[in-house]
Amino acid sequence: MKKDTVKITGFHAHVYFDDATREAAARVHEGLSANFDVRLGRWHEKPVGPHPIGMYQVAFSPELFGTLVPWLMLNREDLDILIHPSTGDDVADHTDHALWLGDKLELNIEFLQ
């Protein structure tokens, strides 16, 4: 059964970083801010929610997916990035519906349940 993409109200990208990659994350942050109409979340220096290491969130509309995701593919500076839809099902959005650039990190899915 195919699922209706109308249920996707937006997307989130989670850009992961640590002390060694914080400057690269800042450059990606600057590029996102300069090139796209996105909502950039706070920087979390430590694990928060289901996320195992520091990260910031980028919220963007479905209309930007076709330009923003390719930009991240080419400009992610070797950072690990989770991209997922917002459908109202947090667990499925962070697992079954997720797209990873770089390494797939182990999320704390219990936090979302």
C-alpha cells in the first residue's frame, strides 16, 4: 500500500557535530541560512531527545526538499545528517521514513515512544 505524501507537513534535518566538527557545522549552518528560507533551531552541545550527540535542527517546507537536500549532499562537510519528514508519527519519521547523509547514528527511539 502506498502512503500519501500529503501527510508530510514539513521536514527536519538534524546536523550532528562534536567539538572536533563544530566549525564545519557552523559553516553548514551559515550556508543554510544564506541560501534557504529555513527555521534554524538552537545548538545543542550535548545529546538531547533521541539524538546521541550534539546537533542543531533545520526545519524546512516540502517545497524546499528538491534543492535543500542536494545542497546538503554536496556541502555537508563530512558531517552526519538525519533528514526526516514530519507526518505526526515521530517514531516512523525518525526510523522508517528517515534519510541519512553520512553515517547512520543510533537514535534513542524509546524517547519518542
